[in-house]
Amino acid sequence: MTSTSAELVQKSSGTRLTASAAIKISGVGVDFPAPDGGVRSVLTGIDLDIPAGQFTALVGRSGCGKTTLLNMVAGLVEPTKGTVEVVGKPPREARSELGFMLARDALLPWRNARRNVEYGLEMRGVPRAERRQRAKEWLDAVHLADAENLWPWQLSQGMRQRVALARTWALNPAVLLMDEPFAALDAQTRLSVQNEFLRLWQKDRDRSVLFVTHDLGEAIALADRIVLIGNGEVIEDIEVGIDRPRDLELISGNRRYVELVERLRDRLR
């Protein structure tokens, strides 16, 4: 990484928060219409405070409401009851402070790697020269400086996801919302991209992360805190308690890691 991109990785957006202000979810419930004409409660009463700079993973069985909760924080789903605040605002008013990564990279096929990274900046009205420079610096930060002119079809899946990572980080969000962003990758590529992400995040710990995953090992390896959701409620809220920085290739041998995997598996049964 060049000195310029290293400085960029550590640069503040100017909207960084006190330790209690990143995400506040109070008494939230979400109901969806059911096929029989009634309603189905997806979330029934969630209370969750996520301080600035914390990496929180949401885990639970399929259909437990993890992605619904993430989408609610993004302002894509309205709660049926309760309130959600992101950086002290309703979610839709806080979107300029949010970055969102999905399981698929969602790169635009008619834009090369650099112009894909520029896309969000372009939508926010950043001048062309500035967004081009920022995109080049973030591609350098994820070790893709030589790929800036390649088209998505010319990139491996791991490279595509790193472009998506650069695109998200280029917006300099205060809060990162991540919905199984590494799930589509093969095991070796997944480890590489996880390490890339963790390296960037650990350089700038004032960003909050809300991360959805089905993979208990991934949650423990990456997060500071794990929130287990079941039956629409928080059924366990666990401090990971493993020192940083972390070596993802060795962490599975850590005693605390093994203890947490067993504990979470027992709760999921």
C-alpha cells in the first residue's frame, strides 16, 4: 500500500461519534403480511445499542430476522413498532453515513473496476478528478491497483468482492452494514478477502460494523460482539473477548474461539 492510500485508510469523515451513538434499536418489532391474510411477526421486541467503533455480528438460523434487522437499520424496512436511530438520526436521514455490502458484489458490468469504485462517489456529486483519485487509492488499498481498467468479467470472484470493498470504503461511512459479504467465495478466497477487510477495519476502529452471517466461526473470528437472534428476539449477547489484531489462519486454535463455537452451537440446537 502506498503512503497516500495508507493515509486515506485512516482518514476521518468528520462525522465520528461518541461511544454510545452509532446504532440504537429500541423495542423494535416487524410484521409482514402472511399468505392467509394475517400477519407474520419476524421481529418481536429487539433492544440493541451498538457503540461507535464496535464490530457486531448477527447470527441465528435462516429466517430468524437477521437480514430484516439489517435492512431496517439501512432504512429499507420500516419497523411496525419501536424506533431505530443511526448516528442519532432516522435511518433514511443517515444514509450518507452508511456503507452496505452484500453477498454478491453487484458490480456494474459496463464499468471497469475503477469506475465501479467511483460509482457511489459520482452519485454523491464528488467532482470527477477527486472521485477518480479516491477510487485509485482505494483499489491500491485492497491490492488491486493494477486491475483498475479491467472489466468485471475479467476479475475473479475474490477480486470482484475486493472491488466492492473498495467501493464501500471509498464513501468513508461511519457505519458498515454487511449481509454475508464473503459467503459466495470459496474457502481460500474467503480467507484472503476477510483478512483484507479486517486489515482495513482495524486501522480505523471508529467505524461501526453490523455484520450478518450464518458462519459461527466467521462471526467469532471477525467480531467484537455476537448477537444471537431466535424467535424474533435477542437470545444471547456475547462479548468475543479475543485480542486484536487477529490472525485468521490461527484463530480456530484459540481456546476462547473453541469455547464460543461450542456455546453458540448448543444455543442454536
